[in-house]
Amino acid sequence: MSQAIEVVPTGAALGAEVRGVDLRLLDEAAFEAIHRAWLDHAVLLFRGQALSDDDLIAFSRRFGELDWAPVQENGRRFVEGKPEIYIVSNVLGPDGQPIGSLGAGEAVWHTDMSYLPMPPKASLLYAREIPPQGGDTHFASMYAAYDLLPEALKARCAGLMVKHDGTYNSGGFLRAGVTPTDDPRDAPGHLHPLVCRHPETGRRMLYLGRRRLAYIAGLPLEESEALLDALWSCATRPEICWTNRWRVGDLVLWDNRCTMHRRDPFDPAARRIMHRTQVKGAAPPAA
Ligand code: OGA
Ligand code: MN
């Protein structure tokens, strides 16, 4: 029997809450409705879920093959025997090492792993423990960001490629094995089209990744910086954002092709434990 799924848009430029569903018990029709809502709203929130790592992996797999999680900041992988699970946490384990990544500070605006040639198409983040305050996650629509660019700026972007830096993660931690540089032209990363077309919705979107050490190929550094600053001031305007104030049991699924996200800091003495998966994606096509 199909579950009576209700999709309630947030009223913001992106995001919807999906009600009336237990993600452990989805039939094909319910999954199709969720998939459609995900393409329409880019970010979906499912409250009150009770997911083991295996449940999270099983639901995530319905969207496609999963990536292995990135390596933790201390160079280790996360969950023994479950290489698909990435932990975002400030909590210390018995050995005094963090059990996950990103600490308790701000995680700046980013798209997950866009410094790779084929970034994940989706990320799924599940809340196991949440601090009493702080640690909210904000999402921005990169469709809306493109749409609100002044025409002259849209024209300026046409045909340009932007380097998505791979030196630091969103928490500001140096990635394992990278020698840092301050010059965006030398930073490691991958060039993607600055304006992409979503492979499933066909809509145009701005594809920025992250600000630090970004570089627009072929431009003098000062011109690249000025253009990026102009684009970023549009791409993070409050009117194209939506925020999730987490509750334990929330699962948030985002389309990693057409959104960016960032996280507020929280009290480092409080505990926050999130488990994440990511679904394999393809190279973002130019618009
Ligand atoms: C992530 C991420 C932010 C958060 O898991 O990719 O950026 O709120 N998380 O934990
Ligand atoms: Mn992220």
C-alpha cells in the first residue's frame, strides 16, 4: 500500500517538507513522488525518522550508486565496515580524536566536493544528536541566484570556467595531502562551467562551489576576484535561502548540483552528531 505522502513547500526559494512517510518502508510510487519533489524543490526535509546507518544507506541508494565518504580530517575513515557513511560531528571519541568532521565552528557556503570532476548529485544528512542552539544549516538556490543576476552579469559569465578549490573543507580544515597556497591560480581543484544546465530539470544555475581560492580561468587575478565577489553577493542573498533548524530524527536531502549550504557555529561544549551519505554524480554540463 502506498503511503499518503504530503509535500509542503517551505514558501522560500527552495525546500519542502515531506510528511506522512517512513523512509524505511517506501514503495516505488512513494519513492517516485519523493524523487519528483526533490527535483522540484531541491531540498527536502523529512522529520521524525528513525534510521540506522543501513536504513540511511538503503534509502540513499534509491537515488543511485553511492560514493565512498571522504576521508575524515584526521586522515581516517569513519564507520568500520560502512565506507558510505560520513560523520559530521564535534564529539570526541574514547581516543580523544573527533569522531567526525567540521568541528563546532561555522561551515562556510559550499557545494559538496565540487573540487572533483564528478561531484555527488545528492547528499543526505541525518540528525542523531543536536545542540540546544546553533548549528542551523542554510541552503541557497543556485537557480534563483542565476535568475536574479543583472543581464550584464549573465552575459559576462557566458562561456567562463571557474576553479572549485580543493585545499580546504568548509570548516576551514586543510584536506589531507594538500600543500596550501594563497594564490587561487595555483590551488588544486577542478574547472567547471560557471553557468551550468541541470541535467534533469534543464534549468540554468550558477555553479560556484566555494569562495576561498576560487578562480575564473584565463582572467587576470584582480578581474577574477571582482567578478566572483559580484556573483557571490547575489548567490547568498537571504531571499534565495532557506534554513533548517534541526531536530533529532530529521533527514535532509539536497540536490548538490543546484544548491549551496552552510552551517552556523554552535557551543563546542554541546554535542552534534550527523550521519551523511552522498550519491554519485556526473560532470556538470555547461548551460
Ligand atoms: C555536509 C555539511 C553541514 C551541517 O554534511 O556536507 O556541510 O549542518 N554539513 O552539518
Ligand atoms: Mn557540505
